[in-house]
Amino acid sequence: MLNTLKSSHQHPAGRARQLEVLVVQSNPADTILTVEAFKVAGLTSGLHCVSDGEDALAYVRREGVYAKEAIPDLIFLDLSQPKVSGLEVLKTLKSTPSLMHIPIVVAAGSDEPDFVRKVYALNGNCFMRKPEELTEFAKFIESCYRFWSSVVTLPSHRPQYK
């Protein structure tokens, strides 16, 4: 499953800057919540969703139906994934030289200390417990997006299409 939303995002300074964001979320209700949080925050440009870890890896590797997709600038990863676990996706991405630079925000329904330690041990960039309230989740998404799109300087990785 691939969902794509397009619009534009303005930097506070007025310069338009679009980040390609990949959301990896297996629960359809949580996917809707995440997309709605992006909409509430006004940040729907370049938003792509896949429904499992296997598709997440195919997406970032630009394989199969994802061959012409842009490599994401930022990944929001839920740990609960079928086929390939969220931790395995994180481990694979952070151990692949051509992909390890992509910031990965791990979102989970629990902030169990063991999960948090595992995420950081695998070089996850951020761990957050998903708020149940849409307004709080939207605030998190907005501040996280602003951080990665306007505070941080991300490397360029716009490869030629295969």
C-alpha cells in the first residue's frame, strides 16, 4: 500500500522546502491518525505511507513498484511491523552505507525501556511514544518536521532514477 499526499510547505523564512517523508505503519487506523496529524500540522507535502517493513525496505532501495520513488529525507517508523520487524528495518537501514544518513524517528505505542535502548543501540535518531490525542500527535509531528526541515542540514541524496 502506498499513499502519497502533495501540497507545499513554507519555511518560517518564506523559502519553500519539501522533505520526502516515509511513514511506515502497519495499523490502518494509526496510518489515518498519522496522515491526519500531518494534515492538521499543514505538512502534507511529499508524504508517503507503506504498510509493512518489507515494503519500507523495498521503498528506500527503490525496488519493484517503488523504483521511481525518491529516497526519503526522513522516516517515521512504527516498531510493530509484519513480515520484517521495525527493529530489523532500523538495523538494515542504519547498516547500509547508502541509506544510513536518513534520519529515522521511531514511534511506538509503548515506551518500554528495553525498546528504547534497542532503538538507540541501532542508531535510531529519535524515539517517541505515540500520543493518543490527535492534537498532541500533530504538535509532535509539526515540531519534528520543522526540526528536520529547517533546523537540521540534511545531506543531498537525489540519485538518478534507474
